[in-house]
Amino acid sequence: MRIAIAGGTGTVGRHIVSAVRAQGDEPVVLSRARGVDIESGAGLEKALAGVDAVIDAYGPATSSAVESMRRFRAATDHLLAAERSSGVRHHVALSIVGARQIDAGYYRGKRVQEDLVSSSYPSSGVGWSILRTTQFHEFAQQMVGRMSFGPLVAVPTMLAQPVAASEVAAALASLAAGPPRGLAPDFAGPRVERMPDMVRRYLSAIGRPAVVVPVALPGRFGRSLRDGSLLPAADAVLGTVAFDDWRRTVRSVGSI
């Protein structure tokens, strides 16, 4: 079968392309470089011709709630409309644990995405599945890239149960190849971690001297990072690749 991947050049998207190929299916990458813009809808219908399922791993780089909601709404609306016109049978959305509990920032956009997908059938005729996952191991790397200030790295105080992007990709590819599941069980890594500790271990792995400064973010959002709101439900499916397994494969920033 042919499976299209929105966000197919991103952190998890690249792994999804490989996972789709590994299970014997044909990946179709939806990207601006290939003439497809999911936020505007340009090129979507043509790209989805003959596609059986779509995996939406698109993730706009923003922490603004307003911007996140706007961009997820635009992308999801255009994907669902193009799928309906092109005869796509299954829409698989990658979401995030905490999307329903945390009413702030990026999470508000994911809630909009979930609501649009879950309310689209039967009017669209496109069946759907949603897979919520925890943060990827690569999140520690992203923190270093975004929050470094000279010799200091500011890291939010938060509990996480990080998961390997490659294992998430395999789960999404498997979902797309099967019948629509609705809301699938959460998918998470094997152990609970503290984000500042993860960043310290990542820095050690790449041989970079830096001081990690834990920051307790204020308000309800900050509390939700610390109180376990980002941890998976009790019935979650757990991957096998722990954070320390992943960081042993890292030799330098960007060498994932």
C-alpha cells in the first residue's frame, strides 16, 4: 500500500519513512521541497492520488498557543479535505501525551488537531487513528540547542517518560497499515526521567562542558510539567529503548 507522511523530513518523520519501507509499503513524503504545503493545501490532492493512508507527523516549530492552534487547524483541515477528495481511507495523527490536560502553548494546538480528526468521520468518509506519545529522547538535544546561554543551559523542571523516535515511527507505520483504531493506547519509553538529568547525561555523551540550570516554570503550565501530567496512562504501550541506550549512539550535536 501507499502511505503518505506529512512532516516526513522531521525528527520522527524520517524514521516513519524508513519504517514504512521496512514493512513493505511505499512511503510518499509530503513536503514543501516536493511541491506540497499542507498549511495552504497547495499540491496536496495531486500528492495523495493513489494513497491509501496518511500519517500526520507535522509539528510546527512554535510554543505560542495562538500560532500553534492556527497552524494545526490549517494543516489538519487541508489534509482531511484532500484525503476525502483523493479517496484516502485512513488518517493517522501523531499527538502528544498531555494534549487534553495541558491548556497552554503547543499542547493547545494538538488538542485542536485531535478534535478535528476525531470529529471528521463519518462526514469525511476517512477513518482515523490517534497515537499520543511522550517526548522523544531527542528532546534533550533540542533543549541544548534552544536554551544554551554561553556555558549555561536552562532546562525546565519536568517529569517525562521519553521514547525513541524510531519506535514511535514503527508504531505509526503499523497503525497506518491496519484498520482505523480511533484513540490508540499511549506510547511511551520504558522509564520515567527528570529532564535536567537527561540534559546533563546528553551533554556528557557529546563531551560538552556546560552547567545545567533547572528552571521551575510558573503557573498551571509549569506545575503540569512537574506533576506527572506528561506521563502516559496506565495502559500505555512501552518501548524498549531507554534514554541512556539512545544517548550512547550520539557522538556530537546533530548526529542522530
